[in-house]
Amino acid sequence: MKAAICQPQMGKEALLGLLSAKSEGERAFVFDAAREARHRAFGNKVFLYGFLYLSTHCRNDCAFCQYRRSNSSLERYRKPFGEMLEAAGRLAADGVHLLDLTLGEDPYYVETAGFHRLLELVSALKETTGLPIMVSPGVLSAEQLVRLREAACYQETHNRDLFTRLRLEQDYDRRKRTRLEAAGCGLLAEDGLLTGVGESAEDLADSILDMAREPLDQVRAMSYVPHESTFPSTAGDTLEERRAHELLAIAAMRLVMEDRLIPASLDVDGLEGLAMRLKAGANVVTSIVPSGCGLAGVASKDLDIENQRRSVAAVVRQLGVLGLEPALPGEYRAWVEQRRRGEER
């Protein structure tokens, strides 16, 4: 396994070896190598993302999402802009490096007639906080994309059959094209995977290699969290197994894409799960949510929010325990500018 990790360009067979690590010792070796790779690219610095869930309405009926269109038992909201600006100001004052503005594919915002309202909010957030804004609005037209600054459009899997079962009535190629168009417009582009939705180690390997070939700035893996309104996890698959797949995927991404941003999300296990994801090679903490604002998470809509365990202060304390620290103001922008200069060359 050591020879595989040291290969400058990892092939599928070597990657499968990493993703199939079973014993505690084998996994520890993979995670150690991933942390070394992270240190080469980023030192001990970690970026922090504040999370703003603007709307829990969605036109899609994704089988894995509690906010799917057909879930009539869910209480939904569209947050007033004033509340979003107040929450964003708190996050900025606490020291986040980016604001992740997320919404379901809410027709109110993503269809042509209302898209200007989303642009108005993005502009107001930038003016109020001075921070970069990542928007996760799902599939948009090329014309709409050029009017945003950063864009996330997750694939969940690169296995077309599995994609069809996860994202009902959606087009695989259109979603991928949207992400590539975002990158082509000069936006920061992100892709992400779910683990525990029926994928094999080979599926994960194919997805990671596909991501490595795309001009992505950020890649992620997250464990699937089942809800009453979504499909059950893979038969025989436990939460521990889903976590193990996620952690190995994070480590493998780091080893294949050393200089990319790889998040550790607070949305799956809250603060308790942060250390294991950072130890696997992640270098971004996402889903930092201010308490008292009525904002939801995605996979876990209220986990650790009101007890302030998804705050910047709680995250920074955990980073210190691990010998890590939040990046200084401006270091995130410096990374972005360096990436863009590299792409221009």
C-alpha cells in the first residue's frame, strides 16, 4: 500500500486498494499519508465556511433528501433577506472565510423570473460582509451562471444508474455540464459524493478519478443520513460503515488531489465528528451555522445548532486540540487568486 500512496499519479487499481482498506492499521496508514499531503499543500491552516440555508423549498424529488418535493410532512421556509444579512454579519464577525448560500432548487429563485432576487441577495451579502459567497442553487443556465461568483453543483455519484435512482427525473449530463460551465466562467466549482447510497469501492474510485480530471477547486464526500421521507441506507450498511467509506474517500481525494479544498462537514455528526474528518485529510470546516437564526442544516437540519456547537468558537477549540488553526484573514483569497492564476497559465 505504501508504494501506491507514493505514486505521483494514482491509477484506479491503487486507488481501489486505498478505498478497500479494512483493518484499523491500514486505515491509519492511509489517513497519515493524507494528512502529510494536506500539510505539504496547506500547512496547518484550515478554512471556515459559514452556512446560510436560504430556502428549504425545492422542485426536485431526490430520493436521498429530506427536503424533496414530495415530503409533505416537512415545515419549510424562505428566509427574509434581512434575517439572512443579520446571520451573515454574525458569521463574518466570528471569522469565517466564506459564506455558503444554499437553497433547494426553489422555483421562486432559480427560474428566470425570480433569479434577480437571488442576485440581489448575493450582492448584498458581499457588500455587507466583504466575504466571498458560494451559491448552491442546483442546475442553472449558462447565462445565470456567469452572473454568480462561486457555484456548487454536486453529482452525489458518477455511476449513471445510481444517479438515476438518487436524483429522480434529473439529467446526469446536464448537471455535469452546469458544473463545467461554472468552471469555464471563471467561477470556483465544487463537486461532491454521498457514501452509503449503494455505491461500490469501484464507483468511488471512478468518481474520484473523474473529479481529478475536472477543473474543480473543491471536492467533498459526505455520509448519507437517512430520514423517514428518504430511502433507507444500503442493506446491511451501518452508520459506522458509511462513515468509514466517507473518511477513506476524503483521504483518497487528498492523495489524488493534494492541493484541492476538501471539506469536513458538521452536518452529519456535528462537532463530535469533526476530528475524524480532519484526521482523514480535510482542510475546510463547513456548515458552521449561527444559533438563534432559525436556519436549518441539510443532512441534519438542527444538529448542534442551538447549543452553539456549530459555531466558529467551538470549531476553533477543536482545531487547537488537533494542532491545526484557522487561516488568517486574506489567506483564503490568496488561495483563490493563486488557483485562478494557475488556470490562466
